[in-house]
Amino acid sequence: MNTQETILQLEGLKLKGMAECYKALQSMPASQRPALDTFIARLAEAERQYRNRKRTEMYLKTSKLRYNEEMLLELMDCTFIDRAENLLIDGRTGCGKSFLAFISLQIQLLLRRRDTCRHLRLDSVQLLG
């Protein structure tokens, strides 16, 4: 089976994240390709990230959040944490306040600002994952 057939099979199985990663890994020179176990781990991680990204996009489309893009970008930038500013998220029950707070924390962790994350406090919030 050649590379193109493998990619078509992955896409046919709705494993688009794996297909994209497989294309990228196959385009690398043979001497730089990872070992088999690392190769498979990268494919699995790519699929997980792809599905998380698609799920987040779907939630944002169906959430009916009222926001302007500039405000949302500033929130996701997390610079308010660096400036030691408080953040007040207000809204009706079930509108996604805890989700926004949790995403802000995740972004901080992804940006490797773990030292600032220990100062974050979510009072009376249960985050289900």
C-alpha cells in the first residue's frame, strides 16, 4: 500500500488529524523520520488535537455567545494575568462562564506560564472534564 492509499483510508475512516500528520511525517526525509513508536504516538496525538479543535469550533458555533472578536482575543491572550488584573465573567446560568475561565487557564498552561497559574483561583467552580 502506498502513501496516498493510506491517506485516503485514514480520511475514509474519518481520521483526518492522523491523515494530516501522516502526510507531514511522510514528507520528511527518511533519515529524519521518527521511530515507529514515536511515529504512532504522533499520529494519535495529532488525531486527539484535531478532534478537540473541531469540537471547540462546533461549540463556539452553537454557543450563541455574544462577544466582539477583539474582546475575545484579549481574553484568550491572558495578558490580564500578567498585568495582575481581575476578570469578571458575568452571564446567565449555563452560558459558558466556567468554560471561559477554564480555557483561560488551559491557555496559560499551554504557554508554559505555570508559575503564574498557581496564582489563579476559581472560587466555587466545578470543572468537569
